[in-house]
Amino acid sequence: MHLIIHRGAKEIGGSCVELAAGSSRILIDFGLPLVDKDQQPFNSRSIKGQTIPQLKASGILPPIEGLYRGETRQIDAILLSHSHLDHYGLLSYVLPDIPIYMSQGSKELIEISDIFVPTKVGNLNAKVIDLRKALVIGSFKVRPFLVDHSAFDALAYQVEADGKKIFYTGDFRAHGRKRILFDRIIKNPPKNIDCLLMEGSMLGRSETLSHNEEYVQKDFEILLKQTDNIVFLSASSQNIDRLVSAYKACINTGRILVLDVYTAFILDRLRKISKGIPQFNWKNVRVKFMKYHNECLVKAGLKELLFKYAKSKIEMHEINQERKKILMLLRDNSVFDRIIEHIPAVKGAKLIFSMWEEYLKDEFKQKCANYGIEIVHLHTSGHAFPQDLKKFVQALKPKKLVPIHTFFPNDYQQFGKMVEMVPDEQPLII
Ligand SMILES: [Zn+2]
């Protein structure tokens, strides 16, 4: 089996791995880069309007024959690990007949993002993977594993061909609400792995917030109890674990969780996968309508959902009146000021910043300071801590361990002598 990391050997984002065996070729993930050649944040707007040859020439699209629109197809399928843009964001360039395998949750979330988020991938030949069965694609036998990650329904893959086995972790962790999935793999690990491609996002980071999701919930509760005003929550609407933490913290402190229509829609669509996901019509949940979200739903032909969510609608005057009892989802975006303007006594309010701290911009900090809103960072990462990565390697005992999805591949030496750094675009025969 041949393996090529097209991107990810020494960076986070733009993940893409190619596997070839016999006459079959598959890809795992096809993501949007997060950094450019100079390690600066990648501007996804900069590629709008560029042609496929231009994007190939600049290295944004990896040099994969028979993958792109207008070419003769040579790629059998693409496996997606999860619904984060750095794992699927370049799919709009691939031949539309290539099947793209993913979990049900990933399919739902990618479709939702296409309605609301500017980076769109369009209609995909999406195939939902049956998690109970192995999948055969040409010479490959693929076995999916559900993993714990900040993206809902994330998958790792074991891929077998030519009598060899690789294991691709995708993004994963052992400290979210589904950490049992990590424990399950550790207790009954796949055997005889010739090559483990393991993410290492947390290596080289000096993050101090190394606790689990339940601690995040507890911290939310403490803060909600201590605050005698409205509390805002800046979190990703697609981080379901975090929304569950927010919901449970509201139940335990008597607060009302105010969502937006986008978030209500996400939770609604994922209900068919997990009944435990909080919903717009549950106790202590209300929905604040915003023009942009309404327009997106109407444009997508889903206007009737606005009537459905209207049953839990909350207006600004009620939010203002009940502010001491509210936890409101609100991010650093164009509606921020308009919302705050409706709350004259906002001084002393708090904003829980519940994302990676590097997303917290100085300008936003200043804005909150001007309003007298205190920012409190309460978060835990979507990625495994180094000690959990170590446990994983020890359980799987791979013959080779190849760093991927990391800015610090050298740090993998701590996991043993089987580490082999494979640069981007350099084939490895397994
Ligand atoms: Zn991810």
C-alpha cells in the first residue's frame, strides 16, 4: 500500500492523505488549509474566483491526478473524518461523481454549514457510512471508529489493503462527553497496525486549561451563580458537547439558554442521531431570531422552520427584562453591538469565551471592556492531551507512527522509536 500525506505532515489544517493499492486510490479528508506558506492565517476569501489550475499551481490544491472537476476520474472515493472545514473545505473542487463517505452527523453538519457559512462546498455525492460494517472500496477494506472530538459524530479509520493496515485517527480526544469511545479503542485496540497516522494538535502548546468537558460545565455553573446580570456565551454552535454543558449549567442554576436560529436548526437536525441533544422547545431554552439567519433559511427553502422555532422565540425587551436569568449565545460578529444596545444596564455582565483563546481578538476584548463586560475564558480543547496520545500509541502498538495534523512533529519522539516523519507529498510504502 502506498501512502502520501498531501498536507498535514507539519501543519494543522488542510488535511489530506492519499492511499493507493492495486488499481484503487482513495483519499482521507480534503480540508481547507488554516495557514499559508508563511505560516500566516489562511484567508479562504483569497481563493474565491481562482481556477483549479491556478489553485494547483499555488499549491492550495494538492497535485492529485484524476480528482478535480474537468479531469478523468482516477480516485475511487474520499473518506471524511469529520465536519470541520480544515478536513472537508476543498471538496467543491472535486469531481462531483466521486463518492464521499462520512458519518450521518458529518453529513448533517456539512449541509447546515452550506446554508449559513460563506465557505460552501455545494452538493456532494455524500454516502453515509454504516458504523457497524466494514466498507469495501476497490482493494481497500475500511473500518470506521466513532471518536470523541469537538465535531459531532467524528470518525477515525482503519484501512486495510495488500495485507497491511493503517489507522488514521482524524481529530480526537479523551476528555469530551464521549470519552468512552477513546476508552473503548484503548481496551480493545485494533491489532497489527503497520502505520498509525495520529493527530498531534496539542503538542507544543502551552495550554493550561487541560480539564474535561464536565469541569467546563461546573465552571459555567459557578460563573452563572456569581453573576447578577446577563451572561453571554461565545462558543461554536457546532460544538455540541459545549452546548450540552451550557444547557445543563442553565438547568442547574435556573437560567434560560438563549440560542439563535442557526443553533436551534443544528440541534434540531441532530436530534435524529441523538435524543439527548437539547432542543429549542425544551425547558429553559428560547430562541432569538436574527435577520441573517432568517434569510439563510428562507433562501434554502426552509421558511417553515421559522414558524416552528417561533414557538420559543424571545424578543430583546424580554431578554433585557430577564437579563439576570439569561445565558445568551453571542459571538464576536456584526450583531454584537445591536444586541448590547438593547441592554442599558449591561455593565457588570460577563461573557464566557468558550473557544480556543487565539480566536479572542484584541479589538473584541476592547469592545467588551468599553461596555463593562468581563470576559472569562472557560474552555477545553477538542484535541487529545499529550498524555492521552501516549496512551493511544501504547495501546495500538503500531509498527510505524507518522505525525500528522501538528505543528510539532518532532515532539512525537516522546511516543517511541517507531516514529517516522513523512514530509508532505513524499510517498511511503507500507
Ligand atoms: Zn476537527
